[in-house]
Amino acid sequence: GFAASSPGDFEAVQTIARELRRPMIVSLARCHVGDVDAAWEAIKDAENPRIHV
């Protein structure tokens, strides 16, 4: 998902990251500090977090 695009997308990515353990959880981010920060905050609890820039 694109965590920085809306509060709903952020919440969806964060919920998936917290609930699923095995898959790689990826959030999309533009090359803006705020987008990357939002992506990280959404996926930081994932077992295998990734940010797609």
C-alpha cells in the first residue's frame, strides 16, 4: 500500500504489517522524507518490512 496517501491506507498497511508474519510487507513511497517516514511507521512492526521508492 501507499501509506502516505491517506490515513486509511496508512491504517491498512499498518494493520497488515502487524498481523501477518511470513510475507514481506511493502509500502510504496515517493522520494520525499514525509512519504518514507510514513511508510516506515506503517511497516516497522512487520517481520520482513520493505519500502518501495
